[in-house]
Amino acid sequence: MATYTLEKATALDAYVCDHLLPTDPALEAALKNNASSNLDAIDVAANQGKQLYLLAKMIKAKRVLEVGTLGGYSAIWFSKAVGPEGKVITLEVEPEHAKVARENISNAGLKKVVEVKVNPALATLAQMQKEGTEAFDMVFIDADKDNNPGYFTAALAMSHVGTLIVVDNIARRGRLIDPNSTAGDVLGTRKLFEMMGKEKRVEATAVQTVGSKGWDGYAMALVVE
């Protein structure tokens, strides 16, 4: 049996992308701009971006909320899924990240589809709820993990029956089940799992992954009532 290494996992991800993901100049340009702007290389992997795109397409999403923009790479994937008549609202706390994201979104010709809101996400989410923002068809949570419970609560409040909520980076490289861990990202993710497990309005699961991003995973919840 082959032994797992990050090098092999990265090569396998490349194999998947070579065979199943056509070259996309807008996405490639976004990653290059992110790198030249010194953003951390923590975007979703290309094959994971395509998975998010497919999930959005499967549920015929026209409104997507993203918590955590970085350089806009995943927002571009979502915009391709919702189409020119759809809407992607993405939340970012760092003004410099938002600046790069807006450049990438503009270069991709998607300014009319994607809106970048800059502020701490919990504050933005509270304001959106106060304003009575229309419910979203899909929510992607990929920001600071300490606040996962608050993000999930807000996502649920702005959902409808059929909304899909996806939370990234839940494995914490295995630290999620370390009984001695008191790290905020671990505690926040554990609380998320407790909330998802008790919440009667959703059906949920989580999947751990290996690949170019190492030992990772995501949780997903479908709003059913």
C-alpha cells in the first residue's frame, strides 16, 4: 500500500486538475496577483474551488454569501456558478486583502456579480440582518475559526429551506480531537460541531481531506426547516 506524503497528495491534486479542470485565465491571474501582493497562499485548492462551484450549480444557487474573501479566488468560482444575473457577497476584515480581491474580480469582469464588504464579519453580518438582507442559497464560511459559531448562527438566520452551508478547514490537522487543545480555532470548531449536531433545522456531516493543502476537511449543513 502506498504511503501518504504531502508530496504525493499534491501530485495527485495536480493530476485531478490536469484531467478535470480546464485552464481558466481569470482564476490563474487571481492566484498570481495574490502571490505578488504577498497574500498568504491559503486559498482553496483548485479542485476544491471546482467542487464549491459544482455544489452551487447543483442547488441552482443565485445568491451566495462568503465569509472570508482573501484575494477573491473562491468568490470568482462562486460568481461563475451563479451566473451574470446572480449575486455573491463576500466579507473581508483586511482592507488590503479586499483591495486585491476587487482587482481580481474586476480583471475577471465580475464587478457586477461580486460585492466585497470590508469590516469584521460578525459586525457586517449583524448589519445585514438588521437591514433585512434577502436570504442566501449557499453560504461558505472560511474565516477565523474562533468565530465559527457566530458565523454559523448568522448564516442560518439568513438562510431558507434548501440553503447549503459549508464550513472550511474543520480538521485543524487533527487537533480537533486533541483533548488537551485549548486553541481558539479548535474550540470554535468544536462548538460549531456541537451546534450543528443539536440544530434541528439542518442535516449535517463533515469530511476530512488530504491533498495539496495537507490534512484538512469541511463541514456542510443543509437547511431542512
